[in-house]
Amino acid sequence: MLFAAGRGSRLAPLTDRHPKCLVRAGNKTLLEHNILQLKAAGVDTLVINVHHFSEQVIEFIRSRDFGLTIHISEEPDLLGQGGGLLQASQYFVGDEAFLVCNSDIYTDLDLGSLVAAHRTSQSLATLAVAKRETSRYLRFDEDKNLCGWENRTTGEKVSWNTKSYEKLAFNGVQVVSPKLFDYMTEFGNVFSTIPVYLKAAEAGEKIKAFPMDHAYWIDIGAVEKLEELRKHLSKEPYEGFKPS
């Protein structure tokens, strides 16, 4: 699943007339970069949630043949990543784990190694993380199991079952087992995935860290970050997506 519903307000004015996922970096949109990376990792079926300028995202997908089965999960109101994932749960049947990624990031992470690590650990979820500066950290114990969370801005923090932990930043790429949906029932319609992970981990489920410090990764949450990515890709400047 690719999360592509956000408004991208920090990328304004680029997102005043287009969705963030259709901003161009190099010779492709952010959405296309992510779709092709998932395809290269062996994904053959994809769910994309949409909200902001949803018609443009749908048109973009229909105008290209990615060689994938692509389902659209349209959100009349933004549901948050947890709510968006729960709404799309109808597409994840059986017990096979699936990749979930943010469409506003770019990374060269080997997704196959992430999936392999998830299968080996038989965890409920495996989260790609790194040592980087951020306002919110996940805490992992010496076995790389999720054991807490902290918000440096508000001072909120929680830990359990350990006195020793490592603070790592979540990078918006994860492998999830469908059993996670069982932990979403009490959160209503609009919620983040992080409280769900914390609830599941405190209940004894394994939520594993997958360090990716040696992979290139960038969150395109601001214009400066977009320019940084364009420089990294060394391609043509942004011209914007023009619907037909």
C-alpha cells in the first residue's frame, strides 16, 4: 500500500493545484518513483489511498501501464495512516504480510531484505528505522523489539518491560501482517498507525526495528527537501504534472 492522500501543505505552492505525490523529482513523480520501486521488489498488486486532488492521482494511474493491479481507496475525509490502512483492509486477505510505504519519501532501501527480515522474525510488523534527528522517536530494546515512544516537542514518553532502549526514527516504510487489523478496533475512523503498534507491542506482539542507516532516504515534506532530492537525482527541474 502507498499512502498518497495527504494535502502536502508544507510543499505549497506546488501543492495548491496538484497533490504532493504528483510533484516531480527527476524525470518521474514521487508516486511513480515509489510504484516502480515496489514493482522491482516483486509487488504485483498495489493499493493507493487518495484524497487531496484525488481525481488527478486516479487519472495519472489510469494513464500509465505499470504492469500492476492497482486498487484505489478514496477517502472523502482524511483518515490518518491508521484509518486509511483500516479502510483498505478489504484488499488484504488471508495471512500474507504486505509492504506499506509513504509516497512522499524517496529511498533506495532494498525492500526485499526488509520483507525477508520480517518473514524470518515472524513479527506482527517490521519498521524501517534510522538514527536521525526528529521530534518523535520509537524506542526499541536490545532485541530490536518496540518497547516505547517519545515526543521531544511535548515531552510525552512511554516505555515498558525494559530499562535499556535505543531511540530510532521511523522512516515510513514497513511490512505488516494482517493480524494488525485486530488491534485497530478501538481507535475509531481517524488515527495514526503508531498508537496501534504501541498497543500491539505492549500486548506482547513483536514489532521489530529494521535499521536502514546505510540506505539513501529523504522525506519530501518541504520545498528544500524536494530540491535536495532533485539534486541527488541530477535530472531535469520540476515542471509539474499537467492532467490531460
